[in-house]
Amino acid sequence: MGLRIVAVITLAAGCASASYRYSRTTSASAPAKAASCEFDVLTTRPSQPYDELGVLERWYKAGFGGASFPSDVTAFREAIRGPVCQAGADAVLAEVDAQGSYVRGTALRYRTP
């Protein structure tokens, strides 16, 4: 029985997964988009006018130990697609840590002229 508990804990530790939690940060809002929407991932502020909608911060979903976060833009885009599309964002201003992992993003809505 004790060995079985150790095996379950070890399995859970290996399955730790990281995600991003979305929090609205302003009163600006946008209608939700389709779950498979397209959006820009930026590393510098856009030159066109925009409104900040909210922030995506890394969050550990389950398990034990350290979970890894994406270090390439394609994986980051897929990891945040759900909350970004739900927020109606047109772009995400991404922040990368010293190890090259995407750790945070600011959801933006472009203003129409």
C-alpha cells in the first residue's frame, strides 16, 4: 500500500502542468471571439492605439514540483489561446524571463480609427 502511494505521488509530480490565469485589469472590454481566434504576440508595445484588457500570469494547475513554461512563441500562443479569445483580445504583449520562458502577457484590443 505504501509503495502504491509513493508511485501516485511520483506520477503526479511528473505531470505538473503550467498554465496562464487571466485577470481583467481595466474597465475596457471586447466581445469574445471564436475559441480558435488569431491574435498577435508582441514583444514591444504596438504603434497603433490600443486598450489594455487584462493580464495573463503563469499559474501551476496541478501536481508537485516545477512545471515548465513555453520558451517559443508557438507554444505560448497555444497555451494562452483560450483566455485571449474569450477576452476578445487582438494581441498579447509578452514578457519573457531570464531563462527565455514566457511568463506573463498583457491582452490588448486595438482601437479602430
